[in-house]
Amino acid sequence: MATGRTHRPATRSRGIPEATVARLPLYLRALTALSERSVPTVSSEELAAAAGVNSAKLRKDFSYLGSYGTRGVGYDVEYLVYQISRELGLTQDWPVVIVGIGNLGAALANYGGFASRGFRVAALIDADPAMAGKPVAGIPVQHSDELESIIQDNGVSIGVIATPAGAAQPVCDRLVAAGVTSILNFAPTVLTVPDGVDVRKVDLSIELQILAFHEQRKAGEEATARTSAPAPAAARRDSATDQGPDGDVPAVMPA
Amino acid sequence: MATGRTHRPATRSRGIPEATVARLPLYLRALTALSERSVPTVSSEELAAAAGVNSAKLRKDFSYLGSYGTRGVGYDVEYLVYQISRELGLTQDWPVVIVGIGNLGAALANYGGFASRGFRVAALIDADPAMAGKPVAGIPVQHSDELESIIQDNGVSIGVIATPAGAAQPVCDRLVAAGVTSILNFAPTVLTVPDGVDVRKVDLSIELQILAFHEQRKAGEEATARTSAPAPAAARRDSATDQGPDGDVPAVMPA
DNA sequence: GGTTGTGAAAAAATTCACAGCG
DNA sequence: CGCTGTGAATTTTTTCACAACC
């Protein structure tokens, strides 16, 4: 889960479990693909496969939304697209601002998945005066001095932070002060926000680290060559439960 | 949770719960920051705050790794950094390739968080011949024709896919055929892989959709104005559990 | 006194398995 | 029959709360 919330576990979602909410976008994407291929109906089995989950979970998830299927038949694709979109709030227009127009900010600005889902990039904001006026993805970058007025003039409630780590918290504070209540944070920092503000984070390296963990386990099914630990320090070790039973650093990976 | 696995729930982690594994990188990041400030020890309470979780959870997580703390004192920062790094497999060098050097691929290539965590960008690969040879983040882009040889020559086991959605599955197939066993997928598609290959996905728009869901809930605490649904289709509705109890699309957001 | 480590309790999420309906 | 919707069972994750230990 490359996510995380600071404060409040978010409005506790009127009954829909958080885990289900997190999967709705997945279903929506799969359904949209079917819709584009003009597939009229789909069974839980098929849709589950397309979304990469199992069908029991999918049916359970949908059961929290209502009874939108037809027994013996499946789900009407268009209808379900609408219901999920509505549930996710994507039937309305969400103006978002992206702060920090480096490589990542530019990638986000160009990312088609936003526009197609009810999100509208209302403004790109960067602290570098040299960027001001330069168009990225067809939108001129504005200087951060204007942050507050941009938020207010456009009624922006969702902000995306793609700045370096050091700038993230100050930017976050300004966004919140200006009225933003949801923040998507790409900077590798934990943001502190007041109650009532949601933060989700995407940390590009976290996912890679989780992969490394599993990768190591695949490779290290045998090796137990002990490489010396870099000298603890203050607290010394004695307990027997100290080191996990499996080896460490297998030297190379299998071709 | 911007994540997901296709096939195998991954080697079931020799006892360490998946939820814990997913938090280790978080702890590591917080610890690294403390280490840079030369803080020698930290309590579960402090570290938990820095990582954005609660302290009971953190202690429980650490308990799966072993008894690395000192009662009445806390945890030795350096020692814990090492233990977590080792557990995650970050004490070894992981060569990775990034396929698809658009905005996002470039952002990833430039992302400092990789190098600092044991990941080494072994190659950048793009299908566009015009890109070949151009350096991005100091690394010359190579043409996809070379994909297989690059993987093999560098012993790459982790691949990052940052191509457009349509190219993702073919690229994935080639990566896997060439020996890659872990894939981080940024393309908005579900990848199909054989058993033994791990896939994690990061979908930039999914997180935003989850935020929209909560945002909608905050705003829509009152409104119940019904906007007409866009005509179901095949299966018609009749059940009483049809529509969720709360309204839909609140018009605008609060300034 | 302060803080960890962890059983035990509680809550959440997943899976099973099948009744019920089309 | 086929497939949904869902209670019940199971598994996983989180939280509590306190004994053990420095």
C-alpha cells in the first residue's frame, strides 16, 4: 500500500470500507476499458480478472455500493461505470493544483489519467521565477506567490505536492491555509496537517523497497553467509531472538 | 494503497506480515533522517510520530524483526537503520532498468530516493530511436532492441515500467522472458505475469480518486439534490437497496 | 521512572459457500 | 443452470494494556 494518512482516518466513509474504496478506481479502470470496447455486460469473474482481484472480493465490494448486478447475467458495464464514478465523486469537476513543476510535476501535468477522471489541472505552480510563464502540458506555470489567490479564485480543494522534500511542509501549510482539504504528496516526507485535511502519499522508492524485500526472499532461499553487521552502538545485543533465521545478502542474482 | 499484486501473494514473507513490510520503508526513511541529524536513540513514540503511524503499531512491527530496542531507553538509530535495511534487502545492490523514458521515466531516473536506497539505475530504455544516446539524468538512453542483452549483462532482476498503457504488457513479457522477476508498474494496466514474478503498481490517478471520494464526503454532508442518472441500459433496476443513502454531486466546494 | 515487547482483545478485511433469483 | 449477493467462518491487522526490564 503506497499510501498513508496523517491524522484522521478520514470521515469513516459512510459504511464503505476503506479497502473497498481503494479498489473502486481499479474496477472503474477495468470497466472503462470494457466500455470502450462496447462490452455490454460483464460477470464478476471476468471483471475481477481484468482488475486483478478475485471475484468474491469484487462482489463483496460491490455489495457495499448496492445491488447493481443481475443474477445469472452479470453487471451492466455502463451502469456500473456511472455508479462507481458517482460513488467516487468523479461525476463532478475537481480543480487541482500541482505545486513543484520539476520532472515529476511535469509528468503529472501531462498525465492523461487525470483529465479523463473528472480532475482538471487548474494551475501549475513553481517557486522558480524562471519557470513562470513557461507552458507545461499547455498550461503556463505560475509563481508560488500567487498560490493563495489561485486556490481561492478556482475553488481548489485538492492539491498535489511534487516539490523537493524540504519544500513540502511549507507548501502544504500554505495550501491548507488557503483552503485545500485534500493533499496528494509525492515528496518523501510525512506531512503534518490539521484535522479535517486528508493526505495521501505516493513514494516512488517505497514500492521498490517492498519489491526488493520479496526479491531478496526469492533469491535467498539458501545462502546463509554472514556479512558482519556495521557495529551496533549504544544498546548492545544479547537476546536470542536477535537475528532472523534466514541468511542475509545473497551475493548475486540468478541470471 | 496504491499497490497490487498479480498472481502469487508473494512468498508469504517468512512470518513478517505484509502490512509490516509495507511500513518498513517508512520507518527507514524516518530513521535515516534522524541518523543524518546524528540522533543516537529514539523512542517508539518519537519514531512513530516521525513516520506517521502510532507507536503500538510500530513496536509490534519491530517485534517481528527481533528485539532491537532497549527498555527504558528506546532504539539505537544506526543499529535499527541497518537491521531494517538488511531485512528489506537494501544492503545489497539492486540494478534496475527503467523502460519508457517520457516525463515520468525521466522523473524516476532523476529521483534521488533510488540511489540512496541500494538501487542503481543500470539502464534507461525507450522504444523511440530518436531518444537513443540522449543522456537523461546522466545516463544515455538505449533502444528497446537491446532490452534483453541489457538485462542479462547487468543481472537485472527488477524492472520499472513507465511506458504508455498499451506498451506495458509487451514490455513486461520481454522483461520477464529476459529474467526480471520483480516489476514496478506505473502504466495504468493490470499486468499478467507468470508465477514467481512480483508486480507492484503505482497509479497516479488512483490516489487522486480516493482523495476525491473523501473530499466529496466532506462537502456532501447536506446536499441531496438528485441529478438524473445517465439511463442504465440492459439490466434494469428495481431492488430497494439501489442507491446509497447519501446524496450525490454537491455543486461546488466551500471556498 | 521510562519504554519496550507482546499476549490477548477488538476490528477490519478476505474468503468460503450457498441460498436466492433471473 | 448461472451468477449475484451475503451471512458466516477465517485470516489479517490494529489496538489495548501491562508485565518485564533497563
